[in-house]
Amino acid sequence: MLKLFAGEIAPKTGTYTVIGQNGRVVASVYVKEGSKMPPTQSADCHFEIEE
């Protein structure tokens, strides 16, 4: 599982799962390779995608 934070560059195109501070899925977002990851609702959130 690849873990990214807001502002980092997406290493591949795909649907990233947004994980909240409590470890639960908050949302999902489609990001193209080379694009910056979008802002999240909280600094404690991160994105995950299967490698």
C-alpha cells in the first residue's frame, strides 16, 4: 500500500482512497500521474493506493 500526503506528487494514475485521522475511509479521489495530491480536510488525513 502506497501512502501519500497532500501536495506530494502522484507516482501513478488511479483512484486514491482518502484515509481520515481515525483510520477510516473518508472519500476517494482520481489523480493523474505527475499531479499534486489535492488538499485534505485535515492535516491528519492521507491518501492510499495499491502498488
